[in-house]
Amino acid sequence: MPHRPYVIDRMISAKRIAARVEALAHEITDAFKGTDKLVVVGLLRGSFIFIADLVREIDLPVEVDFIEASSYGAEMTSSREVRILKDLRSGIEGRDVLVVEDIVDTGHTLFHVVNMLMARKPKRLEVCALLDKPSRREVPIKATWTGFEIPDEFVVGYGIDFAQRNRNLPHIGKVRFTT
């Protein structure tokens, strides 16, 4: 599918991301101290780089699992219809769970996933999001930990894509159309 030409303006450097991920991991380690195993649930696909870096910094026994949810497709705005494309492989009842999200925008995807997981009766469920756009929120959901609050810009990089492009950028950048 052809797209209008665009450039990416750097917003958050790889160094700033790495430092913030380390700080988040220390806060999460402290908050879940004493757990026998933390189930870290990444929301695919955008969180895969963030979750990999985060779990390497968490000083606890961890199990990693993934959910793939979609509300964007190849668009720049949410359809507000959340579809679960891949569910967890393991049960979470009675377990400590950390949901890891790349970006909280309207909140519909995270709201849907958190409610679905809470129905499975975890011992505790918290959320860590790399990016948060509070100005776009349409449902009452907030991450326990947030890496960076950003303005209402369409961003890519560090796992986040635009029509499956730019996930491999080591930084977060803002998409700016050139025509």
C-alpha cells in the first residue's frame, strides 16, 4: 500500500530510552519484591523491543508471554475496535502480572486487555507503558509506570511502527509528511 512521503523527526534518543528503561525496571523490581515469579505480558507487536530491554533489567524471576491485540491495522488512528489476535499461552490466576505496552493513546486497547486479564483473577496486575498520550485518552485507563509522556504526535521507532515500517529505529521519532 503506497504512502505519502514522510520524514521522521527525532523526539527521544536511544540513550534517554535506555536510562528510563533501567529506572522503570528498578521501580518494578522494588514494587514486586518477594514475588516467586513475575509474569510479564507484552502487547505485540509494538512492545517487543521495550519488553526485551525491560526484562533484562528487572531483578526478579520472570516469565514472558505475549498478547497480540489490534485496533490500528495500517491506519494512523485507532478504529476503537479491539481484536485479540494472539492470547496468552499460560494461565495467570493467582499470579503477579505486569502488562507491558508500547504506547497508550485512546486507551481502548489497554482497557480491553486489562479487563480481559483481570477476569482471569491474577493476584496483582500492573501496567508499564513506554509512551503515554494523555491528551488522546477516551477511556479511564492509566499505566502504573510510564516511560515518557508525549504530545499528540504519530510516533515510530523502538518497536513502534507505521504500516509495519520503522520498528527498527533505536529512538522514538515523530512522523512528518512531506507532501
